[in-house]
Amino acid sequence: MVMIVHHLENSRSQRVLWMLEELGLSYEVRRYERDPRTMLAPPALKQVHPLGKSPVVEHNGRIVAETATILEYLVALSGGGLGPPEDPDGALRWRYFLDYAEGSLMPPLLLSLVIGKMGPLGWPARGFVTRMAMTHIDYVEGELSRRPWFAGAEFSAADVMMSFPLEAGRQRLKLDGRRPSILAWLGRIHARPAYQRALEKGGPYAYA
């Protein structure tokens, strides 16, 4: 059974398309547009998964949700492609950044987006949330200054997982030349042929 990716525009599901292209696995895309007023996913996604969120993949009778879970599923399906390095430290970093992307880095970026839409009501919290987000950005900058990829010397699923928060963060926090390692890393991932193919398959993506 060909894998079906339920792909929401400008969302975390872009990473799943990219991962599939990197691994050379077959898939079909079902693309969903956000509500232009609320920017939320359409109700149709709830017919796929009760939470109505993306990404969700269908494969061999399974419904798999949550980006990190999907990426690990794809690593196993491909026989270990883009999986953890063999050395223990690299393997631990690989696992860490799969969890860190959504568990620690994404929440302050999401808060920043919400506060930005609140107008004057959000001003009291803006400084605190921005400082919290920049603490994470500085941490990531330090990590990438020590190695070319998140898990070590080689590109892996950890880099795919970290792409969305850093792409979104570059826009929302207006990252510039003071974060050269992050910007260089973004340049490297965007230049990958599989990344470009994923953009063609998934349609317009605001963060590339």
C-alpha cells in the first residue's frame, strides 16, 4: 500500500514530505488548505485523526501521527535510513533533537506568534516570550557551531525534525547574521535536492 501523507499547507507536515524524498519512499499527498480567517486546519482532517491535525500518514492499515513518531516509523521502514549515528553520543543527540524540536523549541515560537496577533493585549508578555525564545536560539546556535548537523558529522532525521521550528523562527524572530551557524545550516538543508523535490510535491510553503 502506498503511503498517504495528509499534508496541511505551511505546517509541520512539510518535514514528512522531505523525509520521504530523502529516503526515496513512495507516497501520495493529500493537501489541505487552512481556513483563511482562523488559519486553522479544515474539519476534513478530523475524518483522518480525531485531533484534526497534520501531519498524519496512512500506511498498511495504520494511522500514524506526530512528526517525530512518523520520522521514526520511516527510519524503520527504510531499514535505518537517516537514523541515529553508531557512536553513543551521536545517537543520544539524535534522540534528543527529535524530542527537543517540538517539546522545547517550538512552544515559545508558538507563543510568540499568538502574542503577535493579540495587538496591545499581548505587549506585556512580548518581551518575556521573546527572551525565552532567543535563549533557545542561542543554544541551537552554539550546538551548530560545533558540528555541521544536529546529531554529528552526517545529515539525519534530527535535522529534518529541527527544520520547521528554525525556519519559522527565522521569520518570527528576524534572525540575522548574528546567528551564522543557524543561517548556514538552513542554507544547507534548503539546497538539498530532496528538500526541493518535497517543495514541488507539497505546494507553496512560506518558510523555505
